[in-house]
Amino acid sequence: MAFSACKQNKTQDSSLVFVTIEPLKYFANEIGGDKFKVETMVPKGGNPETYEPTAKQMMRLSQCPIFIKVGNIGFERTWNERLHQSAPNTMFIDSSEGISPIESSEHVDDPHTWMSCNNAIVIARHICNAFKQQKPADSTYFNQNLNRFIAKVNLTDQAIRGMLYKSNTKAFLIYHPTLTYFAHLTVFENDFLGIIGPNGGGKTTLLRTILGLLKPYKGTISFFDNGVPCDNIAIGYLPQYSKIDKEFPISMYEVVLSGLSKNKPLFRSYTKEQHEQVKQTLEEMQLMPFAQRPIEALSGGQLQRVLLARAIVSRPKLLVLDEPNTYIDRRFQDQMYEMLNNINKHCAIVMTNHDIGTILQNVKNIACMNKHLHYHSNTEVPEEWIEEHFGCPIEMVAHGDIPHRVLKNHK
């Protein structure tokens, strides 16, 4: 098809928005409300890989200030240059920008990015920003619609996770790859995720992959800051106690201060503000009276508290803990979880732990890791799963402030 004979219409309709396919129309309507008229390029029933637009659509596009693309479907790849030529004054928005693509079974990037709840929020933010750029006076209106949409997506995500958890099956079969982006593990803002599983099951490997110390063999690790994709986020890390050299000549204060080393230029001294940040963290962790004590003089519980202070001194978005209660007594373990609950008010936490009874009482969600990962959107982990994957029956009995828990069946 050729459109060179069509006369360019230079008059734009400021309220007209074009999207590639129907799912994007839903997003645009949710954010734009009554401020925009949304038209779809590929109609219902049309093939988004091979569709050819009509002359009327190309004319309408030349009048349109915004065109919202999926980012990677056949129609967009084939017609990209001609669409830009036909509408030189139109703002083209890649709604999937910043989303890590998933490779399909045909070894091409799967375009169904909107099927993930996290991705849906990213797409909505891109659309909201475009609408605010086009109509700045209505920015508050678009932001309110965006917030309502995000709340709706989060409720949907919780409902789906709940239904999958109650299902008697461990797998599901789909006839179309649209759900590829749906199957993933997500750590939300202010989440407290506990990872349990037997030795050698992959818990530490998962943590090291999140930290960027290992590259994933398959799949991707994606980070989001306020719903916006980013290359990385600030992560605090508390390694296993057994990997710390207590004989190294360094004070408690210097250990915590070293947690800010990435925040200062090489060969520069720490700033006054950074020293104040360390002092504030030591006060929060009730360690200030022992600030100059060498680490070789610390008990196991004191050292873990110092290393926890080092992990949070930079005010990270995510705190990663690898077996934090190793080699510490029950008294300090209770104190540690109190501290973690306070820290969780400001950042998300991911933690591995062998003490199943304790971790179930303190975290919000659980991931069971034994070569494969089972995610539970609460702490009701099936007793059968624990017995199967830990290799022996486990009965959890606790006294005092930690009650026992009756676990549901994992069918």
C-alpha cells in the first residue's frame, strides 16, 4: 500500500490519541479519562503482526499528537518508518521502554509486556507522562487517574496470587504465550520476603543473583524505583556470619562507616554528613556506646548488629540478609527481628533462614526454594512441602512469645 498521494493535514486534534492495539486503549482510557479520544490502529480481530493501516487511519494519525506503541510487534517494526513520515509532528511513545524483554520459545522477544502487573504500572506511567506533556494543565487529573489505576492493579495482583495459592494444581497450561510475563517473583516496596529451603536448594544463589554477583542462567532481574524501571537500586547486604573475619583490626564505627564507601569519591574523606549518618544509625541500633570497640571484642549478637547497621547506613531501597541468625542466641534473635520490623517500614527486605518456625512469624511472604521456587503470598507454607523438600517430617514447637502455626496442605 502507498500513501504518497494523500495530502498532509497539518491541523492536529489535541485530544486525539492513537494506540497500536486494544490493550493499550484500555490503559490510555484509564489514565486519560475524558481528556482524550483514543483510537486503535490494529482493530479487534486484526493481526498485529501483519496488519496494514488504511488511508483514513494514516490521515487521522497525521492529526494526532500522541501515538502509543507496544514497542515490539510486527506491525510496529514493519510500519515504523512510514508512520513517522506520515506524522512528523506526532510524539511516539514506546510503552515498554525500560521493561526487560523475555525470550519466547521461538527465540524472539515476547511483546506481551502488559501481562505483568509490575509492567502494567510501568506502561501506565509512560502514558501518564505523555499525557501531562501534551496537556500540562491537567497533570493533577492524570496523576489521580494513575494512582487509582495502580491501586486497581495491585488489588488484581493480590487476587490472582490468592487464587493460584488456593489452587490444587502446581502448574497451568496456556494456549498462547501472553502469560509469559505473568510468571515471575516480585519483591514489592516494603515487602518482607522470607526464603526457606534445604541446603543446596539455591537460596544463596538466588540472593547473589539479586545482588548482581551472579548472572542469571535464564530469565532477568529487573529493578523499579517508584514503578519506573532502572538499572539498579541501592541494596544493603548482610552476609552469613561465618564469612566475616573478626580478627581484622577495625572498630565497630569503622565497619558501619564502610557501608558508605560507594557514596564517596575515591581517595576522598567521608563528609561530615556521612559521619552524622553513621552516628544516627548506631543510635538506632543501640550501638553508640560501643562505637570504638574493636570487632574482635564483640559477641556474635553484637557483631551481627554491627553488620546490620553497616547494611542499612546508606538507606537502601532493599535489604538482603543471608542467614542473619546464624551463631546468635535466642535473646538477640528476638531483638534482631524487632529491628528488622522497624527497618521494614522504610525498605523492602529479602532474607534466607533455616529457622522455619521463627521466620514464618516475622515475614510477610514466603518463597520456598529447592531447585524450583514456590511463592506464597502469605506465611502459610504447606507442611507437606516442608517435609518433602527438607527430607524429614518437621514439627514446630515454640514456647513463650512465639506461638506455633498450623500449616495448610500443599496439594
